[in-house]
Amino acid sequence: MTLAMTGVVMVPLTAASAHPLAASELTLKNGKTWRGEINDTVEAVFIEGGRERKIEGKIVRADKTMVVIEVEANGSTSRKSIFFGDLRSLKTTAAAAVPTDSGADAPTADPNGGSGEAVGAVATNEGGEKAVPSNFKGVFILPMEGMVGTGLRHEQIEEIGKAADKFGPGQIIVLQIDSGGGLVRESVEISRVMIDIKKRHRVVAWIKEAISAAAFTALHCDEIYFMNVGALGSITMFAGTVAIKGDVLDAWVAEVGKVARIGGRSEKVIRCMIHAPFECSYTIPPGGGPKDAIFFDDLSGEVALDDKSSMLTLNATRAYECGFSDGTADNEEQLGRLLGIPEWKEVDDSGRKIYRDWQRLLKDGSEDIVKLVAQFNFKGAGGGDKLFLQSRIRILTDLIRWYDKCEPCIFEAAQKGAGLPPKQVLQDELERLKEDLSRMNRQRR
């Protein structure tokens, strides 16, 4: 018996910016009221990292949770999220609005034309440190190991989001990713959850290995940090054992491109992680840094990132040099400094507990399924007597319970050679054996 995925279903993803907000009036905590429209150019004063900051740009969200302002700097566009509790003043200005069609959300030129695309850095405070909300209590860290769909799942991300919600918006959630990829259908669920949590919290990816569907998960984060051994890329989708092509490939490139924009990264880089024939290079302008890199969809830039001979996977050094990564850290203390927090402090053990509990269930469940399958196959040589039927009925009942309790355990067991047919097949066999046992009992009366 084997377990196989016979098809792939493409489900449209929703960009984080597609959050319907028509608010035209917002009363601040100091009693002052801002009246205006979404897409107005505004000046905002807020607290960040213990200091007062002021920025000006186009307002794209305004509610009692968060204000989001689109800011243009050095020829590129980024979005600054300000939690409502940190906002001190907000007023509409006479300055010209930032163009809606900016490099942060769409290519600045025909993707086949070879012209450059600048990707800006996330806004920081005046000292250059990363933003820390005024209600900062510490960090939530969620280790995520194993196959996407079994070890790495949307349910665990959802749980850590709920744990952070208890402390109010703006918490820092670190996803510590070590995964070689997995199921596309699970990636769709992860995308839905990630987009939702990012409306409330600062979600960070910390990469040991993020390949294929795991890379897709990390791309949702505004900040991506690597370990020195870290690797991210090769987001190839397969239908069965064959790489997708044609319209399906085009749709996947478009969907992953949307996720790239959610995290503020160039689609030109991401495309090379999906399909080998794509190319990418970049140039860093004079006086600029990695976050000012201008990307090209050919090799006309000063640094060749990927050519037609390979599928792009970035290591820590290459990712940082082109601004794809926000830094490299091998332990929590190093990561804390990059995050701009005073010291590494975890709010509680909730993320690590979520990880431990799930990994324990996955291990115990898959091992039990392997034993049950071995017993079922062994009992198959026992003939057709009553004890044989009773034994097989018990084993099938236990296997069906695992389908109900933890279907990923079924898939994990299949990776260990104990593949199972679909649940309905087991149920049909169970009913047949029960009927055989009932018939045998009637004949013995």
C-alpha cells in the first residue's frame, strides 16, 4: 500500500495590503482627531524604540489597531506600520502623494524588458535600529522543523499568533525554520495564516534551511535572517514527480511573486528560485548598501546572482550582499541585537512548547502506525479464523483513529515505508471484515 498526492490545486493568495479600510476619521488617544481619506499624504509622529519619530508618506491603512504609511526614500518605496498605541499625532499635508504603482508592489517596468527594480529597506528609527514597540515584553520563538505539511504546519503558526495576541499587537514572533520543503496545499494554508498574523505582529524568519515550500513560508516575513549555514530557495512545484510547466508554472510564478511583494522583495530574484531558465543580476548604486540593490531580470547588472543553468538557492553571504537577508545570526543573542531589542528575552515558553508537543505527537503517532501496518501485514498470513478477523478489525480500527486524530502522522509513517491507502478504503475493508466475522458467528450457532 502506498500514499500518493495525485494532483495540485492552485488557490489564489491575498496580498497583505488588500485589507479593506475606508476609515476617514481616527480619534487618537490624546483626544485629537484625524480626518482624511486613504491614499492622502500625511505626517505621522509616533514613538519607536523609546524615541519620538516623524515620517511623511501616503496613508494606506488607518484603524484602532494600526496605521500604515507608504514612504518613498532613495528611489524606492517601503511601508511603515505604526501601532495605534504608539501614534502621537497624524495630520494631512499638502505634499504630493507617493505614486501607487511603486517598486514595492509591482515591477517598475516590463518584467521581460531587462530594466532595474529597486527594493527598499524596512523603515527604522533615526539611529538605524529596528523598531521595537512601546509594549514590548519579549520575543516569541517557534521552532519549525521537518516537512511542510507534517513538521511545519499552519496550525502551529496560528497557535503562536494567538499566544502573542494575549499581550497586544506589535509582538515579535520569530519562526526558526529548518525544512527541506513539502506540500503546496499546506503552503496555501500557511499563507492565509501568515497574512493574518502580520496585520497584528512583527513576524520574523530565522533560517537554517528553507527550501521549496519552506522558502515560500519565509518569504511572507518582512525580515529574514540567516544562520551562517542557512540556505533558502528552490521553490519548485511538482505535479506528482514532474515539475510543472506552461500555464500552471506561470500561475505559480505569479503567486510566489505576490508573496515576495508582501515581504518587500524583488520578484526578479524569486522567479529564479522557481524556474531555472530565468536570470537575475543586481547593481548597488554608489554610496548605497545591500538594501539599495537594483535588480535586473538578465545579467546586465554588476553582480550576477543566477543564470539559466541553475535553480537559485541563496546562502547567508549571498543573501546579505544583495539585501535579501537582514543579517546573519547563529544564536539568540546575536539575533536579538539584529532585531534591535535591548536583550534576548522570551515572553514565555509557548512557542517551544507548541513545537515539542507537536513533534512528540508526530513521532509517537508515526511509530505506532508503522507497528500497526507491520502487524496487519503479519496477520495476513494467519488464515480466516475468528481470531484472525478480530485482530485485523482491531488494527484497522486503530489506523482509522489515527486518520481522525493526526492525519500528518499517516503521511510521516508513509515516509518511513508504512504507506496507507485513503481512509475510505480502510473503512470499506473494516466493514467487509466485520461482515465476515458476523457471518462466521451466525454459522457457528
